[in-house]
Amino acid sequence: MNQPRRPDPEPLKTNDTLTFLVGTALWAIALVVLLVIRPVHTWSIWTCVVGIGLGLFGVYYVRRRDSRRR
């Protein structure tokens, strides 16, 4: 009844820095669009600002992690 467990697959090789940069660029584009249309409430603008900040922190973190692995 019990089948043997299959081995775990190998981890995928990804470019984490590029992923964070693309996400940060999308938040920046959303911020520019919101600044052009001038929304009534400012929470959406601050959401984009926080997204950009977290994206930049992610780029810093991933580059630091990768440099320590080498």
C-alpha cells in the first residue's frame, strides 16, 4: 500500500534580482499613473511608494545574499 516517496525536484535557477527590479518598475509605473490622474484618496499613492521601497530593499537583500554565497 505505501509507495516509496519520490525524491524532491531540484530547485529552479532564477534571476531574483531581475524579478525584484521588474516588480519595482511596475510599482513605479503605477505611481506615475496615479500622480497623473490625481485620485481623491492618497492611500493608493502611498501603497505604490511602499511597494517601491520594499522592491528596492528586496534588490539589496538578494544581491547581498548572492554575494555571501560566492
